[in-house]
Amino acid sequence: MHVRFKLVPIALLAMLLIAFTACTDSASEAAPVATIVTTSPDTPPQLLELTSATPALSSSTVTATIETQSSSEPTPDKSGSSAAIPLLLSDAWSNVWLCDDADVPVEDLTVNATLNCRLDVEVQGDTLVINASGIPNHDFESTLGCCAAEIDNRWVIPLEPSPDTDGELMMAPERGAVAFTVSGVALYGPEEGPGGDAVALEHGLFEEDRQAIDLGVCGGHAGPGGQYHYHYDANCVHWHAEDGEEIGDYAPSDLIANGEAELVGFALDGYPIYGTYEQAADSTVVEVTSSYRLKAGETGYGGIDDYEYVDSLGDLDVCNGHIGPTPHAPDSIYHYHSTLTNGEGDLGFPYFLLCYYGEVDDASIPIVDAGPPGGGGLPPPRR
């Protein structure tokens, strides 16, 4: 018995090796795809893992693939001290903030008042806490919500953002802050106080008969409690006036000359938001477009519900982001964009983001005490 056990093995081992190789090849070919599925404007998107056992989706279901980092990518070596540094504390991200060295005085052109952009950053546990005055780093207009004030904007984001893997993505608040700029100013969702799309209104797509609304330069204005905020654009945080120019001369296309994507801010999940333009693979600078469009016969008067997502209409997914290299993450990272247009050349709804790719702690959702005059307060985030 003992001798027979020693003589059998070479053929047996070869058979086992062939079987193991076939199994691993099969497993890699059947890797699940993370997909966003929306069935109606009232149903939040869900992340589904599609396998060979997943039934076919009905033709009335809108599907959109959300990219995930490939498991085949090399795992960082965390044995060294430098590899253990959280993403947002690494050298690449250390100098992204504006107004953190000293106060930057700017003018509210609506009332000719001078206010100060101010920001400081501190680490608390595994989070980054940003305290800011809420005033932008450029001259601005409060418009009808006058007047913007220096307030305490406090933002909390994870030092190491991570994808949301619980099966569904958190929708961003319909109104109120969904993110913030690198100068600590609030980035709002598309809807204004009465519930219409503030940007569609600004472009004259409908008449607002519920409350007078006006956006100033760079897509911003003052609102709840004097909080200045942007509804779209915000690229002007990186605009620098030439001799004789004023903020009224600003145009987003001016930033094409910078030749790379500019970091506009961060979503509440910690993932970055870049500007409207980025460098393509062939080194040309291109405009990044959204994949949303108005439903037939709609104008934006009904706000978010007036829009539909069309897979591959533009460059971005259902949350208004994608995975790719950026100046701060050359090996690729998920990131959102400020979008001015969609893939058809129309409005770039949702302008910043509509849902969160990453995990969001409830403590990161800011509370706004009151809505703009005639408008409602901030509704809770939807899941």
C-alpha cells in the first residue's frame, strides 16, 4: 500500500492542476457587474450584482453601469508607513484648499459689502473637518436672497472614502447642501425653494410663479440664513482675472487654458468633484457631460422629477461621476464633475451630483435652519 501511494501522483497532480486552472478562468469571466437600476423618479437607484442567474431586466427599466475599481488592480503594499497614510492626508491632496492661509476679502456686488473667505482644516479621528466662513474666494452676487453673511459652515468627510456596498446608493438631498467647494462654500442640489430647477429657470425654460429666484455670477446666490451657495458651475473658484477684468468677465471656458481638471470640491462621501473640463487620453482638454435630459414636454418646473437618466447619453453615470485618472489620483479614483451640458448639448442636470457613490455618515449631512423666503427647509436625504 505504501509503495502504490508513492507511484500514483504525477498524473493525478496534473489532472488537479488542469481542473484548478479551468475553475479560476471561469470565475474571472463571470465576474459580477455593479449596475444602477431605476424604475421611476420616486424609486432610488439600487446597486445590483448581475450574475448568470440574474433575470433579464424589463424594457421599461432604466439601467446604468456604475464602474467599480477592478479587482485585478494591484493591492497597495501597506507594510510601509507611507502606504498607511489616509487618502486625504497624502501629499497629493495636502494643498487643495483655498482661503486656508489667510482671510481673502471679496465683495458682494449686490450690496457693495466686503466679506472674508476663511477656512481651516483639522483631523478628528478618521474624518476631516472643514470649518469655513461660507464666503467664496471671488466677488459674488447675493441677488434676491440678500444678503450673504459670514456663517459657520462645518463639513465632515472621511479621510479614506469608500464605495457604498450595502445594495443601494444614498440619494443627495433634493434641496440644500449636497457637497462643498475647496473654499468651504456649499454646493446645493438643482432645486430652488419652491421646487423647480434653479438652473432651468435661469436659462428661461419656465416661468417661476411661486417665488422670485435669481442666480448670480458663477451659478450662486445667497439663501437660507445668509448661506451663500452654488446651484451649478462653481468653476470660478479657480478663475483668475487678467488685468482690467472683473468677475463679470468670467466664463467657464476660460479654464480650458489650464489644461487639466480643476478640483472644485468634495461630496459628503469624501469623493472629489472636479470641474467641467478634463484632459482626455490624447491630452486634449474636453468638456465632461451628464447623461440626464428633460422628459418629453417637461421644463424643469417640477424639479428633479422632470428629468430622466439615459445610459451613455453623456460621459457620466447616474450619480454624475465616473472612475478615471485625475491630477491628484493618476492611478484613477471615482470622482464627480460640475456639468454645464449633457451629451446632447442641453442642460447639464444634475450639475454636481444626484446620489452618492460612497458611504455617507448621517453626521455629514448638514442641517439648514430655514429655507429661503417662501421656500421650504431642507428635506432629509433619501435612501
